[in-house]
Amino acid sequence: MTKMIVTMVMAAVAMQAETLVAKVEFPFVASGVPMPAGSYKVLPVANYKYSIRHEVTGKKIVLMGFEVAAERSRTKPEAHLGFACAGSKCVLTQIWEGGRGMENQKVRRELEAGAEAVQVATVAMR
């Protein structure tokens, strides 16, 4: 019984240690869901799966359509969120946590196929 409690506490502490916070200054779309500007808690929910939760509203989604990213696609070395923006629309396309990352290239390609120029934005996570 004691061993099980210790294991559960260690797992909870490890999960808290992996929680990152990002302050996103602009509204964006993540997995097809519009999200407001603000502070977000980003936490792993499974192997290479993440959820993001808006700290004020509590709105939470699990990122879908993301695949393990190649190291060469990383734009910054630290933990961050990556966005592709065209006009007034920004879409979450990357998430990097330490040495691993995920990206959704499909949504970026869709933006790039439009008439407007696509810019990349990154937001550090701490």
C-alpha cells in the first residue's frame, strides 16, 4: 500500500514538473478550435500528446493532427509553441518540450496555399 502511494505521489510530481506555461498575445486556432489570447498551461497527456488549457476561462483541448517532428524543423532550441500566421489568422503548428517536439504540417500547408504570405511566430514556454 505504501509503495503504491509513493508511486502515485512520484507520478503526480513528475506530471507537475512537465507542465509548461505560455503567454500567447494573440488569438489562434488549435486543432480546429478557436482559442483566445492569454496564458496557457501546456501538459503532456500521453506519449507525444498534449493538452492546452486557457488559465482564465479553463477552456481546454487535446491537440489533434500533430505528429512527431523532425529535429530540423525546430525554429528555437528552448521549449516553445510555434504558430503559422496569414492575415489575421494564426494556427498552432508546433510544440517543443525539451528535446522532443510535435507539429501539424497539414494546417501550415493549407495556410501557405492561400493568397496571403505566411509568417512564423514562436512563444516561449516556461
